[in-house]
Amino acid sequence: MMNIIEVPLPSGKALFLTTTIAGAHTNLAKPKHTDVYTDSFPEGITIAMDIEEFAELWEEALEVEEEITFEPDGVMIKLLREGSEDHGS
């Protein structure tokens, strides 16, 4: 099954295939927006959601037992089923 999420843009909307999302970060000019990098948008696309909202939407759409949390030293993705942890930033 392919999971697609709809996200608001500063003007309009965009659709992402969740498995093609490579990463995201807070937009430096507008902290309430997030820059998302995908196979279709390798240069990044700015969405009108903060990073926490986007991470929650992405996590739910993946439909896997993973938890994405934000920590001072980066992002932690915890595979709940396997009990392992993978740190990244």
C-alpha cells in the first residue's frame, strides 16, 4: 500500500508519497514552517506546518511501529517493535 499525505503550503497544498521523504528541518526564515526533502523535491519544499506537526503526520502515515522524538542533540527514531534505537540529525 502506498501512503500519501497532504500538507499545506504557504499558498496551496502538496501531496507526498511518505516513503520518498528523505528528511525535514525547521525553515530558518519562518520557524513555524518546515522544509521537506523528497525524491520529487530534492531541493526541498517549504510547507506551512511546524516540524513537530509534520513529524506526527509523517509518523502516522508510515503505519509502522516507529516513534520520532526531538531531543537537544537531534532526532531519535525508535523502532518500538524491535526495541532498537537509531539516532540521526
